[in-house]
Amino acid sequence: MSRDRVAIRPRAESAAGRRAVCDRARQRGFRTFVLPRTEAFDRGPDEVVLWEDAGQLHPSEGAPVPVVRVDSESALSRAVNRTPVGGTLVIEWVADRVIPLENAVAARGRRFALWTVARTPSEVPAALGALEHGADLVIVDVRSAEEVDHLETLVEGPLPSRLEWTLLPLSSVGPAGVGDRVIVDATSLLRPEEGLLVGSAAAFLFHVASEAEGSRFSRPRPFRVNAGAAHSYVLLADGTTRYLSELGPGDPVLVATPDATVRSVRVGRIKVERRPLVLLVADDGGVSRTLFAQEAESVRVTTEAGRVPTTEVRPGTRVRGVRLPAARHLGRAVEESIEER
């Protein structure tokens, strides 16, 4: 994963702010940190810490590595030539950063490891992708916990830039027996208006809202989406679909707000349990689009009037969702004729 090639260097002014950056980064799955020797840090079993002191990085094993400031082509050439085979070159760019990094990647070949410093999260994608290979490690300055969230979306890869939202009327709502429904618990906190895109056919995915609101008899669980029956499609962060039954910890799913924002969040846990289901059938110009969801006050679908529990939706209610190409092969859209019922 790209985040395995990213090291967090907290730059908040206060110690509390730097701890908040590290805590959020851990929650987002980052495992490498660059910290001053004076900073207190309880390293986890799978985490890597590079201690920074007097312009050098000190790994837990091996010799310290100097951080080389490069401001010209000649300085880059000297740095490359001085790096021994099997060594590590760490570059902090003073001026231009994209073309010089491409030159460094080309000169590196397989001779040594190349690390680079990014001044902001926005610089990370170019550093990871220079000449298709990029730096082996990108050390990024992060000033707040919110910047960690922004960094996560950047290293996840491109999210769908535009979703085709629409409203469809429900033609019928009724009990569908007991089935295996899937709860998706994320490693991120969701807002009430955010949710997953789920449905029995990829051509139309219903917006199922998070449990950030709770109900009269259940507390809010802002990390949770009670998504639907096990056979249902769910939209992933890269625009592909997967069956809910196939999701597992660490998978990136797309969290969407209707007609507004999208972001990638990671699955922390999946819960599959036998529960009473309700079948929502939406009329898409004479074609039925279906969602099997748990019948419960805490499970809400998004309608033109807001988020409504599955216990309260009725025929005629217009539900919000997204149109996608219907034909899928291993979750990816393909051009072929298909009919899903």
C-alpha cells in the first residue's frame, strides 16, 4: 500500500498537537514516524520510528543517515555520487522538487534507497509516483490531525470524481424473512449524512446512512453502517464494487454524502448476523432496483426528505442513490449486455 511508503513527521507547535497527529496517523494505518530524540513516543510492535537529530535520521538499526538539502543540479549530482551501493539517500528539496526527484529516481536505479521530504501532504502523490516508481519513502510534514485525514485520501489513490446521484420512487416495501446482514464498522468516524452505497444491482446503489444518529433505544455509533444483506454490492474507494460478504479489515470503502463529498475510509471490522430483513424495491423506469436491509429503527436509507429508518419507509417514498455501469467483472465495470433482477 502507498501508506507503507509514507513516514509521518508531526510539525504541530505543541507536544499535545504532535501527539494528536501521531494518534490520528495510527488510526489511519500509518506505521512509520520521524520524531526528534526529545519526543516521548510509545512505539507499537509493527511501527517504525526514525529519530531525528542534528540533520540526521537514526533508524533503530544501522548507521545514521544524513538529510541532504538539494538546491541545484550539481548538488543533486554530488549527493547521488556519494551514496554507496546499498545505502540510503535522504533529500530535502530547497526549491524545485518534481523534476529533480525524477532525475534522482532515474539515477538511483536499484543501487540505493531513495527517501524524500514532502513539505505538505499535497506534495506526497508526486513524490510517490515520480517516473512511475517514486521515492522508496516519503517523509511528510503534518501540522494537524485534519491534515492526516487529507493525506489519507491522497495516498488511497484517485476517488470517483463524479457520482450520478438520482431519486427513485419505492414501488413496494415488505418483509423479506431472516437473512445474513452485514454491518461495516469503519476505522473513521462518520457524520450522520455520510453512508455507503449498497444494492442488489450495480446499476443503482442505495445510499445507506451511518448510525451516527442512533435511535430512541440505541446509542449513536458513528463508525458504523448497517449496510445490508450479504449478497449486496458495495462501492469501494477506487470505484469498483465488491460483495458485502467479501469485505474484510483494511478494505477501503467509499463513504459518500449525497450530491456532495466522497472520501475513503478503511474497514475495521465486519459483523454478519441473522436478522429480519425488509425488501425495498425502487422503480427505475420500469426496472426494479432492490435493497435488502435489516428492519430496524437504527438503519436508515436516504430519501428526498432526509434519512428515514427502514421501519418507516413506504411505497412512494423517493430514495437517493447512484447510477453506475451495470456490467461488472470482478467488481470492475465492463462493456457488455447484462440484466440483473
